[in-house]
Amino acid sequence: MNYIDFMKKNLVNLPYSVGNMVAKIPYGIRPFMGGIYKKRIIEINQFDKYNAAKKKDFIFNKVKYISMYAYDNIPFYNDFYNDCNFRPVDLKSYDDIKEIPVINKLILQDVPLEYRSNYKLKKSLANTGGSSGKPFAFYIEPSSVPHEWAHMHHIWANLAYKQYHLKIMFGGRSDIENVVSYDSIRHQLTVDIYKPFPVIADHLFKACIKYNPVYLHGYPSAIFDLIFWLNENNHPLLSYFKNNIKGMFLGSELPSPIARNNAEQLVQCSSISWYGHTERCILAYEKNKKYSYTPFHTYGFVETICIDNAENLVGTSYYNMVSPLIRYNTEDIVIPNYKENILDCFEISEGRSGEYILDKSNNKIYLTGFIFGRHHKIFDCVKHIQVHQSEPGYATIYFSSKNIYSDDFINSTFDSSNIDIIFSYKFIPEPVKTSAGKVPLMLKNIS
């Protein structure tokens, strides 16, 4: 059992009294992760002080190393690069990175997972639907945990966060017991966002009085809508938020500017948003101003490529040796800002939003949490997932696949638990596209 699986199985349900003490142990001295965590913290701080030449050297060395490693150890990359007449050993400088062939989900989905992975290494399976609903499976290494935490803590520190501070998490998990539960690994109160607001508010208010959390974290649309409901219904939880919440950490969606501003005013705190992927290629955050995302080139190399007059965001993961992603086109469209040929920041032109469907009681079920926040095994079998709803309490899931699977298979691989909606399923050979050729997650009109 690797470190990630061991933590999830044995350490997530420790009582608060124990978890609160563990939260005070510095990450830099924690078993299995301290060395990597400290190294990444040092890299983050040093990189900001580098001039352009040193930054390019840092990036080039990381990208060349992972490219050569993948060519030598991953069958897919060896074949793909040979077919493209590219050899990583020929990379000589930062400017040569653009010669590395670009990949995307469609290319990777067409080959077996084991073919594009080093199965000999310790690993955990992960998958994502992504912002456009394209399911994609890959492996991550245990070392991804301290690497991730070092960068996330740097982001949250902008709102004075310390690792021992307790957060309230609004995510997509479907296995929350009793509406609000304590997660000892992440030191957070995790909320079942699929429950009605009155139920969430009452349970969360009791938990807040007992545990005293000081940050809100999760899907912006879920956080904002709860805050607005609290205000409209004069619920005492809003007073707690006003008096105790120090900030809001907004991930996985591009926050609505109007809703964000109103929520900040109601809670009387600031917020910070970031851009990231389950694939762990790109991480960027609002360093200088809202909606302008500064990438961590210590996390992975971030660049853009122009396709059909649109700038596509492209990332390279430095440290995933089991399922490397090198010059991986996220297919998110951005407005880039370069300084001395290094991407300094970007604004998202087309990306994730707070789309939702309604259950039988007209409660919102956010698609970011429901589709992308759960581990749907069927992601390994289909290429696209799209959602359509014509009336509350009923929804149709469209799977794009060459194969048609039985109802029993769908029910065992698509997690619709804990949601008061009757789902029907349809298989289509190709996804439904907009007039502009885009593949939306939420289908508004079906003929």
C-alpha cells in the first residue's frame, strides 16, 4: 500500500482532538513528505528572485529531464516522439521546448493507460472529467502530495492561512456522514453539498460552534449560494461567518465576479482563486489581482500555443514519473501575458463555471462537484460526458462512446448516490457540439 492509499484508509477518520494536534506538526518534518515539501518551498521562494535567464534554465532543465525520462521509460512517448521525428536529447536550450510535440486528451485516450505509464513505480489511479467533460484516467505518485501542499499553502498564505487553521470544505464527495464530517488528513470540516440549504446550515452552525473553523474552501458557486441563502433567511450561521471567517479559498471553478463581490461583502472577508487540474500539470493563482492567474513554474511548465486564432493553455508536469504529461494541451482558452518569453500570467477566456442541475426539491446539484468531484469508474470507458435537464428531479447523462454499456454496468460505475434525481442514460457516438464547435458539459437544448 502506498502513502496516498494508506492516508486515505487509515488517517482520514481520526477524531478532532488527534487531528488538531497533528495539524500543528510542520509539514517539513512529517514522515514520508517532509523532504520534498521543504525542497519545493525553497524552490518557490528562490524562483521569484531569479532573473529571466535563471528562470529559463530552471524550466529547461526540468522539461528536458522529464522528456528524456519519458522517452526512455514510457512506450507511448518513445513511439510518439519517434513518429514525430523528435528526440529529447536534441534539446539544447529553453527556446527548443517548442519543438516537443504537443499532446492532448484525445491522443492519450486512444491508447491504453499502461502503455502511457510506468507500471513499475508506486502509484495511485486518478481520473478527471476536466472542464469540457472529457473523462481521462492516469496515475499519480505518492510524492505528489507534498509537492501539491507546498504550492497550495503558498497560495493560501496570501490570506494569512496557517496549516493548523481549520477550514470548511465544499467539495464533491458523496460519502459524507451526517451532513458535516471532520477530515483529519486535510484538517477540515467537509460538507455534503447535495443536501438542502436548511439542513446544511443547521448542521454546519453546530459544527462551527464546536470546532471554530476560520476559512471557507471549495467550489465558489456552492459557497456563494449558501451565503446568499443564509442572508435571505436570517440564519445565525452568517453571523458566525462574519465574525470568524478570515477568507475564502475558491477552486475548480472560475468565480462569478458579481456573486464573489456580494459574498465577500456579506461575510466581510477576502477571497483568493486559483487555476489547477487533477492532472497536476498547471497551478496558477491570483498573485497580483483578481482573475489574473500567475503560474507556478516550480509546479510545472506553463505556456500557450495558438490554435485557430485562440491561445490554448499547455502544461508540463515535472514530477509525475509514472504517467508523465509533457506539453499537454488543456484546451482551455486564455489571454496570456508574457515577460521575456516566459508566461507571467493569464486570464481565462473560456473555462469552468458554476453550472448545476436541480433535484426534486429544486436544490442545486453543482456539476463541478457531481461530475468532477466524484470517482466515476465509467470515466475509464467513455470519451465525453454531458448533462441535460428538462425539469427538476430528472436529468439525462449523455456518454460519448463507440460502445453501448448495460444499465447494470452504468449503475455500478456512475456514482449518482445521495442525489434526489432520477437519471436516464444515453450513448451517442460523438459529443453534442455548439455552433462554434465547442463541447459543453451542460446541454441546454436537445433536438
